[in-house]
Amino acid sequence: MIFVCENNGYGITLPVKQSTSVENISDRSAAYGIPGYTVDGNDVFAIEEAMQKALKRARAGEGPTLIECKTYRWAGHWTGDPQIYRTKQDVEAWKKKCPIKRLRQHMLGKGIAAEKELDAIEQEAGRLVEMAAAFAAESPEPDPGTVMEDVCC
């Protein structure tokens, strides 16, 4: 099993650093006798590297791993959240670390893909999201009687 903690820096409106005694959530893995890694959650290569280590352990039957991906929540915790617990400057600074933009710049810089190609992928992804949202909005509400289907144990 691989546990992934997407640490967005907050527990609702309280900064994680004010609610936990450790610098990294992954430090807590030691109490369970398993390895833990903290990575830049906005760096797809850092995540992939940690995931490969965890996959290797899991496939070898060596037990679970905890991977903490440090990132940031751009939006409030709920609709209408006044976000008085953080500054607009913090949010804007984190937006500059966008993992999609970072990967795009990497791919362009290394000549892996052309701007036009990446634009087409982005447009197609947007189209698929719109289609999925429309499908969900137009679908009937699920039957409450099916709530336990496919639930084990």
C-alpha cells in the first residue's frame, strides 16, 4: 500500500504548522515503522521519483510507504470562504508554482513538445472536462438504495 498525503498547507483554515508538532507529515511514518518521503507536490518529477521507490517496495512485499506531497490550495476551503487566514500574496506566489505550467515549461525548454501541440492537448482536456461536467449535470440522482453496492467488508 502507498499512502499519499496531499498537504495543501491547511486543515480547513488552520495552517498545518500550527496544528502539528512535526515539520513534515511524512515524519510520522517512523512511528509506524514505514518509510516516509516529503516531496514538492508541484514537481511531477519529484513525485514520480518517490512513487517509484514506494512501488518498488510494495511490489517486493516490503510493506507500505507514505509520500507527502507539499502543495497549496489556491481556492478557499468552501464556497464563500473569506480566506482571512492567508494573504493574497501567498496565493499568487503559489500560483506561480503551478505544476501544469512548470511541466509545460520543462517540455518546451527540452524540446519534448511544441507550443502548438501542448495548446491542443490543453484544449482537448478542457473539452473533456466540459463534457464530463455536462454529463454529470444531466444525469439523474443515484438511487439511495444502491449506496452499499460494491462496498466490501
